[in-house]
Amino acid sequence: MSKIDPFAPAILGNLNLRNRIIKAATFEGMTPGGVPGQRLLDFHKEIAEGGIGLTTLSYCTTEADGRIMESMMWLHDGIRDELSALIAELKTTGVKVSGQVTHCGHFSQNKDLKRDQPPKGPSKMFVGIGLTAGRPIAPAMTHEDIAHLIETYRNAAAFMKDVGFDAMEIHFGHGYGLSQFISPKTNKRTDEYGGNHEKRMRVPLECLAAARAAVGDDFPILGKISMTDAVKGGITYEQGIEVAKSLDQAGIDGIVPSGGTSSYNSMYLFRGQSIAKGMAAMASSAASKFIYKIMGPLMWKNYPYEPTFFLEASKRIKETVGCPVIYVGGVSTRADLDRVFEAGFDFVQIGRPLLIDPEFVKNAQHDPVYDSGCTHCNFCVPLIQHPDGIRCVLKDKKEVAHVA
Ligand SMILES: Cc1cc2nc3c(=O)[nH]c(=O)nc-3n(C[C@H](O)[C@H](O)[C@H](O)COP(=O)(O)O)c2cc1C
Ligand code: SF4
């Protein structure tokens, strides 16, 4: 019997949730032209009706040029009505709504840039994903760019509170904009924004402070981090603890410890079958299929799936910080859920298993040997680029199996 009941109501910051189970951000790919609509609503509503406490609209960027690709939503007045209506409709199910707030920094293939500038990171460097947009070298941000970036977090946070979000989750990990400052692999600056831990944390902490100033203390701000970049020259697990400590000291309302980066080793944050298979399946030409088949093992390192794969590392974060810690990674069965709460975590985030089974919460609550059925095939991952967005490729088969 776990100490904390995951299914009982709980408070996160000052936010009342009907339970401790949160939908992890999984970029939906359902905002064509950056506009949220019916498809995004249906996706989250189905999961909300399944009983989770808080859902997370993924990858809401702080400005148009914070998008990795054109189909991402950026937080601005042009979508105010659509977004307010979507959030209000979701809340009718009893769920609370959070949004993951991001900026891609230099990790971009977006060709629809609104500022008259290429995407930039902390330091000038080669960026593989930029090749597809004809921009293999990303310049370093100037002090003016940094001030602008911080301002985008202030504006985005104010906008989120205004349109009805209940909470926000700032992305400090996975190789995106703020993580590029945190990581010594991508931050080679020698000014006040690069060098030791304090200097590399300066921009992320200033973005957090700007967001906090905009929303006040009664609006939960969570932070997703990479405990390690798991790549040579990047953040180590030891350094990841310091990152969590700094965010805790800065007054964050909860930390979501993840790991890896989308730029260098994306499989580290998912685990399971390489996404090369899904990429090959989605490729339109025989040549691209062939390339993914041959190059896939070189492009995506293999990290086999293990249940609750970040548990031991995340426990170290939990032991160190005072704020709530929201476990994420490999919670696919009732046994996984129990293991997380027995380890003392405050909340849990679930990604893929909610794609295959939106009723995870109801089913796990009533079945002590519940298994969502997610095989960690990761075919859902490349679908972030599909015109219809993500879905579990096994979901329909599973429904058929249940009926039978
Ligand atoms: C299709 C898909 C898209 C994802 N997009 C995001 C994202 O936009 N932001 C993020 O922080 N993590 C993203 N993730 C990672 C998940 O939030 C989560 O950290 C990871 O899947 C491990 O949790 P799980 O085992 O419960 O799926 C994505 C995962 C999937 C499967
Ligand atoms: S496609 Fe379905 S079974 Fe495969 S990883 Fe995604 S959610 Fe799990």
C-alpha cells in the first residue's frame, strides 16, 4: 500500500486537483498554422474524461520564432478566442489545464520566421536540424536578444493566465532554448550568461522570474528539466541536482525531472524501440525509407525500455529539493504507479500510456494488475510531424481486443 493515494484529491501550489495524475506534455501536432482547434480539443477532452487531474497542452512557444516547426502554437492575441474557448471546454470535464511553455532557441527548422533574424542559441554553433531550413550555423544571442527572450516569457505567462490556464510548465530541458543555456555543451559564453553553474542558470532564472512577476504567486509554475543531457560535455546527473536546487530556491512550484535532449539523444527521454522505424514508415519516398533504415541506428542511440526508468535518479532530486517533485518516465501499469508513490513522489506525469488508454486513471484505480498495453514501440513519436498529429497506432487494435 503506497503512502500517498494517487487517486485522491491533492493541491499543487494553490491549485486543487482531483488526483495526483497529470498528462505529460506530448507535442500533439494539432495546431495547423499555430491555431488550436477542434482536433486538439478532442484529443485532450478524451484524456480529461478518462479522469486525470491536470492536462498539459504541449509546446506552447513564447513567440512565433520560438517554434521548432511551423505547426506549433505560439502564445499571442491572434489565438486568444480559440485558446480561451478550448480551455473553458476542457474544464467542463473537471480537469485543470496547464501549458508547457517553451522556446526552441537554436533548435529550429521553422521557415516561417517573424523576426528578421535566424534562430539563435547561447553560442554560435552547428545545428543539425537547421540544415533542413538551410541554416546549419546558428549565431549567438546578443544581450539585446537575451533581453527580448526574457520579455517573451513575461508576455507568454501573462497571456496564459489571461486565457484561463490553471498552471504553466516551463521547459528547462530536452535541449530547447533554456536548456541550451544550462548545458555546457551548448553554452560556451564567457560573459555573465556562461561559464559556471550560476552564470549558465542566469537566463533560465530570469525567464522564470519574469513569468512569476507576470502571474503572481497564486499561479503554479512547474519546471521540466533534464537531470542529465546524457551526452559528452553536457549536464551530468550531479549537475542536474544543482539545476533542480536553483529552481527550487527561485520559488518554482514543482519540478518534473526528465533527461536527454531532442538534439543529441532523443531516445534517452523515451526509451524503447528506436523512432527510426516510425520515421521510415512515415517517409513518403523509397529513398528516405532506405536512409532511415540504414542511418537510423547511427541517428538514434538505442536505450531499451525499463519500467519507471528515471526512478532512481529522480529520487535524488526529491531528496534534495523542498518543492513537489512530479515523476515522469515509464509509468505504464498500476504497479509502476504504486512504485512511484511508494518512493514518495508528490505527483506523476504520464505520456504514452495515456495515448493508448485515455482511461488509464479509471482503469488503474479499479484493477490492481492494470497494464495500459503501451509497448513503447514509439510509432507515435514521429507522428508529431503528421498532418493529423499524434495517435497511438495500437489503440484501435487494443479496443478491438477489449471488446472481444
Ligand atoms: C509523441 C510524444 C511527444 C512528446 N512531446 C514532448 C514535448 O512536447 N515536451 C516534452 O517535454 N516532452 C515531450 N514528450 C516526452 C514526454 O513528456 C515524456 O517525458 C516521455 O514520453 C516519457 O514519459 P512516458 O513513459 O510516460 O511516455 C513527448 C513524448 C511523446 C510520446
Ligand atoms: S504508439 Fe502506442 S503503443 Fe506505441 S509507444 Fe506510442 S502509445 Fe505506446
